Amino acid sequence: MLPARADRNVLLTALRARKLDQTLTANLSVPDPHDEQAIGSTGLPLLDARLGGGLPRGHLSEIVGPRSSGRTSLLLHVIAAATARGELVALVDGLDMLDVASAEAAGADLARLLWIRGRVVTNPGFCRDLNQRAMEQAIKALGLVLQAGNFGLVILDVGDAPHDAVRRLPFTTWLRLQRMVEGSQTICVLAGNEPMSRSSAGLSISLQPSSAGRAGRFGGPLFDGLDLEARVTRARIHGVDSAALPLSTRASRHV
């Protein structure tokens, strides 16, 4: 296995090859690390209003919910909003689940997306150790991307990963990642079936299908969005928003 320094050099070389190594830092001013208004829109005005403007930069945040809760649909909106702002996005896709056509339909600029594809097995069987190694590699990739420092949004998506593979990660994993992102311009989002980063998260958005519209909506061959409900937990406040926020993640159409 290559040392971390060599892995980081490989990543930076790949970024330079695509001319992505200076774009973000050239376009964004450096925020005050204590400025609570250093945020990025999720692409959904109602959710932004509940969050105080959007997702905080320089913190770990979470988007969690079971399958068909709208988690992936919301992630695509967040990616599209970031690329629309001219930012670079890195997606560490733990299970290699990204549907590129749906991402484009949601408005994501794929030229600004670094897609790191993982290989966790959803039905582990006798592959427990394999899943654990794959999860550790995904975390390592996330750390390397955060160290590169050129991304406005970095996502680790391990939705539907085996429960045990996530739970076996040491708590210090999340503390280390929080130190990497703290004070930076980067929005770091962890996406999964359940909370992962515990008290080190900036905030957690918990999703479930809306009782008024549990069925997903489809437009032609592509998934078109979900009606869902979101609840927000803020680590610094240690509280949950009292009411569920109804949202629709119907993909916007782009010509």
C-alpha cells in the first residue's frame, strides 16, 4: 500500500490533469472560521430557511435516512447547487451507486464533479473483512480529498452499507475528519442510513418519506423526485426542530 503522502500526490496530479487544482480557491474568498454565516445552499429554499441559509462550511454535517427516504435525491440537489455556484464537488461513493443520468437531470455539472467509486458489498455474507477494508478505504479517500483543499463540497455516501461496517469504524475517525475540515471553505456531508459522526457533526438532517406522498415520482425513465419530511438536529444546540419540514425534491429541468 502506498503511504498517505504518495496517495495525496496521486490525487493532486489527477486534479491538475483536469485543471481542477486551483479553481475553488481562486473564486472564493477565505471566510472567518468563526463566521456562522459561512454556508452553502442545499438547492431547496424551504430547507435552507430551516437551516439558516444552508449547510455550514468547515463542519461535518449529515444527511441520514432509510432507503427511499429521499436521501439520494437531496444529495443530488446539494451537488447541483454547489456546481451552480461554480464550486468543485467530490463524491466518495462507497457503494458505487451514483446514477449519472439522474445527477444530470437534477442540474449537476459533471465537469465539476470528482466521483470516487467504492466497492462495499450490501449483502456481506462472508465478506465482513472485505467490507471493513472497503469502508476504511472510503474514509481514507475522503481524508485525502479534504486535505487537497480545493472543493466547496465533499460528500461521503455510504447509504445502504452494512450496519456493522459503519459501526466498526472508531469514533476518532469522525474527530479526525472534523479537524481536517474545521475552519475551511468546504462543506463536508456524510450520508447514510443512520447518524455516523455523533456529536462532532455540524448538523444532521434526518429524512423520511412524507405521509402525504410516500410514492416517488418519475418523469419518463428517470427518477423525478420524492415528497419527504426533514428534521434538523444541531450539535451546538443539542436539540431537534420540533416540527417535520415537508419538502419536495422534484428534479428541475435543464435544457
